Amino acid sequence: MKFKNLGENADEYSNTTSKNQGIALDMEQVARVMKNNRRHDRTPVILKVDYRDVDKFFTNFAENLSEGGMFISTNRPLNPGTTLFLEFLLPNSSLRIKTRAEVMWSRTDPKSPKEKRGMGVRFEDLSQEDKAKINHMIERMKKGLQ
């Protein structure tokens, strides 16, 4: 079995088994593959995110961010493949970002105290201007300027 969006590391999972019509995966392995597959490094940040799917509205907090996506901490993560419409303000600014995103993975049962329930989302149609705003904020945070 091949896994969508896991790239060259998908073969690591070819021997996993199906369980309750889902795939039994070790979340540490998934995190390692996703980290290796990411085009953009995530930066730790806490920011409020408002989002909706087809018929429900949610507000939670993102714990990391890149121009490619974010991790949203939530006790009720949505299923991978779900399309979201999300909106958030960049830290210490009035720069509002609005974009469509796809849930790439969700964690409902953390295996260690370091892990949290939530979901990793990938931005689908982020404008070049908004990417630049995010990257500028990330650079300022790395320099300790926020």
C-alpha cells in the first residue's frame, strides 16, 4: 500500500496493517516522515485560529506555523483530507491571513506527554503576499524581535 503525500518515505509503511478500516501507524514514524517531507520549517508560535469546514465553525490555537501550514491543537481534530477555510492574525500585528487548507494528518490519541491532540494542515491557496508576511514574522521571531 502506498501513502498519499509521503513521497519517497512511503515504502516505510508498506508493511503496516489495516485496523478498523484505518491504517495502524506509529505517530513518531509519521512525524519523522512528515518532517522530512516538509518544504518549510515550522516555527513555534501560539495564535488563535478561526476555521470552518462545510457546516461547522471552530476556534482553537495553532502551536506552530510556516508558509506551508500549521499545527492546530484541538481535542476534536478533523479527518485527513478535510478542506478547511481558516483565518488568523499574525502575532503582535493586525495582519489577517485568510486561506483554504487541507487536513494532512490528525492525532486523536497522543502516545507521549510531549504530543498533543490536534491536526496538521497544509495551506492550499495562500497568496504570495501572505507567504511573505508569514516569512517576515518568522524571521523576526528567530531574531527575537517578534
